[in-house]
Amino acid sequence: MDFAHDVIAWKRDGGELDEGRVQAFVDGVVSGQVPSYQASALLMAIVLRGLSDDETVHLARAMVASGKTLDLRVLRRPVLDKHSSGGVGDKVTLVLAPLVAACGAIFGKMSGRGLGHTGGTLDKLESIPGFRVQLPQGDFLRQLERIGVAVVSQSERVVPADRILYALRDVTATVDCTGLIAASIMAKKIASGTSALVLDIKVGRGAFAADLAAARELGRLCRLVGAAYERPTTCIYTAMEAPLGYAIGNRLEVEEAWRVLCNEGPADVREVTLALAAALLPLSDLGLQEAEARERALAALSDGRAAAHFERWCYVQGGRWHPGEFHRLAGREVTAAGDGYVGRVDALAIGRAAQLAGAGRRTVDDAVDPAAGVVLHRRPGEAVAAGEPLATVYSRDPARRGQASAVLAGAFDIDEAPTPSANVVLARE
């Protein structure tokens, strides 16, 4: 029997994989010596049996070692990063990246594209005409040194094992394993040269983690991998029952992020951004405590430095940023059936409606329409009268508008009394 067969059988029967077995298996997957059917079999055994703490760290190490790693120590300053576990209307990176740089720290991020009902930062940035998400490593480093902020696409040479295994997980129903998710997240962050990291782990209907307990387990494993590499990792747990902000869709979210950078915009986007900035900035070399970091971030929003840094970032990375100047698509409103107060606003349904409108992908090869999406007119707790708009869906295709509107119509509950407002930041570890 071959080595891969033995590893699969060992895990299937409840055995724990040591570092050597994990490394050899990952090496085989990347080289092609382990065929996809055997890799898929091991993934299914892992989902059914789970990964121990040690196995999760072993897998992350093997994935990091599968490709190129970036060494950002040449900058001689900590490079800060943030990762979101994925949500609906999550445009926080667009605000946080220039805000951190405006406060005097360095923010460097390799990001991905959206898939399914969640959006991707790269798609949002590419909705700005001319914005270049692919930069050579030398340009990436020079931009970080020059203006303190850069967000680029993930290199295919960084953690190639994750790209192969994720594609298999997507088609074999083996995505939902906390250890696999933690190893995937952290391997990419370690390999991209991150000095310190804050994770924004979403909790609720529109997120991977349905409840805080599941989110905390993901956070614990991520922090465990971070500790193994001596990378300080902080977890902020934020609510994703309803979408974040009012705009869902690529250019629509950039416009809303700009309003937050101009010290306006939705309170929930602002609060999540400030919570992440307050956790990130003390991990830099600025010598700030959390309270001081939050005050510095608030000042950068209120005095215009954060907005100015966003404009500079766009310019340096090739973008032609002109707020409000984009092709507006035809819209279709979804209205309230009766008087009352907005209760539930289903983030998952709204994310799917935006995807149907053209803002998201069903497969990695799908194209997205940068101007498509959904804009909410009411959020939980707000009063509404019969016939007033709850949301508008924007799409080039009338059939898509109709499909998205049908999904959107079921995303809202109208209650007789207002629901008490809930905190958007749930916990921190």
C-alpha cells in the first residue's frame, strides 16, 4: 500500500497525524504525486474526525512551507494586517488600511476575491478605475515604505497547497472544518510576512460561525498558529446577523467606505473599524495603548488625514478615485407590506440577492459587475410605513433584478415594536 493510502486510513480510524505525515502529504498534493481523489479522501476523514491542536499547527506549517514566503523585515518596522472571516457589506479593510497608515503605522495585506454571498476586497478595489491589485514584490515593499499602505492580490507562489486544497474542499463538501479554516487563514498570513494580525471573526446568519462559541474556537486555533510563529494575533468578534452598513456590492461599498473616511457613514462600520484600529495600532512600534490608539484613529477620521491617505493610496496604486462618479444601474425597490419597525434583516439573503444582481460569484471564474448590488434604506429597529422602500437592488439585467428582488423581499421582518439595538462588537480575545 502506498504512503497516501496509509495516511488516509490512519486518520479515518481516529489516529492523530504527526508533523512528518502531514508534511509529506501536503508535499505530495503540491507535486501531484498525491492525486486529487486521495487528497479529497483525507479531507473528508479530517472533517469527520476533526483536527487536534497539534495537527492544525502541523498543517499550517506544511502549507507555509509549500511555497514562497515574503520577508518584510527589510522595512525594519512591523507590518500590520487584518483578516475578516467573511461577511455581507464588509468594507472595513477599505477604511482600516488608510486609517492605520494615517496614524503612522504600516498596513500591508494580501487579499482575495469574493465567492458566494460574501464580497472580496480585491473586487471592491478594482471597481475604482485603474486600481492595480497585482504588484511585483519590490513595488509592494517600496509602496509600504513610501506611504505605509498596500493591498494586493495573493501571489500564486504563496501557499500553493492552500489553493489546491481549497478548490477540493469547495467541491467535496469539506469546507466546514474549523481546523482546516484556521490553518488556511494563518498559513497565508504567515507566508505573506505579516508581523502582527487582528482577525475580525464574523458571527451570525451571514457568517461562517453561527454563534460566538464556534467563532471563539476558530479564533483560539488561529491564535495558536500565530503563537507557534511568534506572530501576535488578536481576535475581535463582530455581529453578522444583518449586513454591515447599508451598501452591499463592490463600488457601492467603496462609496460608503469613503463616507466613513470622511467622518460620516454608518455607525456600525465606523465602530468595527475603530475596534480593529485600537487593537492593531498597539502591535506597531508607535508605543500606543489601546485607549490612545482609538483616540488617534478618531482624530485621523475627524481631521481628514484618513481620507487624504485613501486618496494617496489610490493614486499610488494606479486608481482614479472620484467619489460618486460611476455608472449607475437601473434599480428596483422592495417595499414594506405594512407599518411597523424593521426587525430581522437577513444578511445571508441580502448577500445572495447582491450575488444574483451581479455583485458576486458562484464560481471562481465568474465575472462580477462592479456597479451591481443592494442598498438598504432601513436597518433593524427603524420605523417604516407600508409602501416605503426597504431596499433597492441594482443590476444591468432586468431578469437578474427580478430574481434578486424576490430574494430580497424575504429578507426583512416588520414588527409591531422596535427591537432593542445590539452591539456590533461582541467580544475580544
